[in-house]
Amino acid sequence: MVGTLRRFIRRVGFDVAPFPGTALHWTRIIALLDRYDIDCLFDIGANTGQYARAVRANGYKGRIVSFEPLTDVQQALRDRAVSDPLWTVAPQTAVGALTGKVEINVSGEFDMSSILPLDATARERLASTRTKRRETVPVTTVAAALDEHAGSVEAVFVKSDTQGYESEVLDGIADHWDRITGLQLELSLQPIYEGQPDHLALLERLAGHGFRPHLIVPGYWSRHYGRMLEYDAVFFRDAPSA
């Protein structure tokens, strides 16, 4: 019953807890966006716009560009963005390593859909997240999105919540790393998708590009695994002078 109710509440754009984690972390995220003069935020894996609405409600005043691949939630996302002149919803697309098309596994939990399939353990322990159907969707890259949506923007922040596909999102930055000021990624302590890297590999990769964690946001605790499965990390290069 609880799972059914939570899925219904999420489907209309709300949750039974602040999204994600505690309310305090939003204040800290906005403080970092202000500190680094972020004027464009890429909201990759936007779902119905929960993240975009949260940063806006907490004081972010710059441009937002949201990317969402699923047909079922694309219209809800557009409905939420229509009254905000600085919030653009890109045409329906996933974001990955290369442009083209890809098949996405649509989960019973609509915010758990992923291009990667669940691994065998997750299929057993997280039954409500199993694939219900598959949908073929277009794919763009961060590099292409920068050219299309942030041509004259100097400080871009990339938030990616793509259910295990973060490594491919980073691949798609290609040689545009110098155009990225900060990132927020969902990192896995316990991978649940096939081929999903754990957090250490992505931390090391970002460190190689000069990005260090500035904020950690606790993520989903699974009673089925008896541990936290993921957390969000916000990254920037060295802090600017005060």
C-alpha cells in the first residue's frame, strides 16, 4: 500500500520526503551555484522537474535546461516549466556518450527507469523497479547540448540523475570539459544496474579533470539491501577567491 501511494504521489510531481534528502542541502547547493556564478543549469534526467523546481524555489535565478527521455513524463515536465521563462525543456531525449537512439528500460517506479538493465540481485530485491516495458528514445550528448543551449554561457552546471548511466553522460562531454564549471552526480555505493560503475571510479575520473566534491547529499536507503545504495555529490574545481 505504501509503495502504491508513494508511486501515485511521485507521478504528480511530489514525494513523501523532501527531494532528495533533507531541506538543508538545497540551501547549500544554491550557495555553491551563487559562489561560482552559475548562469545555466543542465537538468539531465529531469523526470517531472522536481530538481529544477527545488533549485528555483530555493533561490536559483539563472537558466535551466531540462532533458528527459520518457514519453510518459515529458508532458508533465513541460507543464511545470511553461510559466518560467528561464526554464527550457529540450526535445525528448536521453543524454549519453554518442548521439543517436537507444532503448530505455521503463521501470515500475517511474523515476528508476534506466538505459542499463537491473542486475540479477536488484531484480530479486527491488521487485517494484523491474522493467515494465521498453521505449526507444533519441540520445544527445552534453557537448551537443552545450553548443545548442549554452553558446554564450560562461558558467554551466551539469546535474545528472540517469540511474547508473552517469559514466556515459561524462563520456559525452568529450573535449568540452573546460566549459563545465560544476556538476552534481548520483553516485552508487551499491551498483544495481548491469555495467554501472561504483562511486570510486567516478570520483577518480572527475578528480582527473580537476573537480573535487564540495557537498555530499545522502541518498536512497534500501531496507532490502540493509544499506544506502547511492548518494549525490556536488563537484567544482578549486574554490574561487573570496
